[in-house]
Amino acid sequence: MRLNELTIGDEATVKKVHAKEPLKSRLFAFGIAKGQKVKVLKHTLAKNTFEIEIGNTKVALRDEEAADVEVEKDVK
């Protein structure tokens, strides 16, 4: 499953980042790396932009950037 497939309130664990450089380095700088927990806070109606929380940091990602992050949805 990819990060852009999650809905508001979903929590997931990052499994792999498939992005190419320099995007991959930028995502790692934000803390988006294997094993990290992410939560979708909100997204635009067309799901063009996602606001996620990773640790205490909020990050906005475009749909194509979120599609490069493979996640496993946490079961509630």
C-alpha cells in the first residue's frame, strides 16, 4: 500500500521509500524512513496534497511524492 492511498486519521508504518534522489534525501530529512510511524492529518478533496505527521513534525507531500512511500496500515 502507498501513503497516498491512506485516508484522514489512518496511521501506518513506513516499509520502503521508492523515490529517486534528490526527493529520497528530502523525505529522509523529514524523518520518512523505514520503520517510522506516520499519520494522515488531512488532504485536499482531490487528494493532490497530503498533510502527515511523523513524530512531532508535520509534513505536506504532493500526491506523486506520497505515492513513492510504501506503508503498512496499522490495524486499530
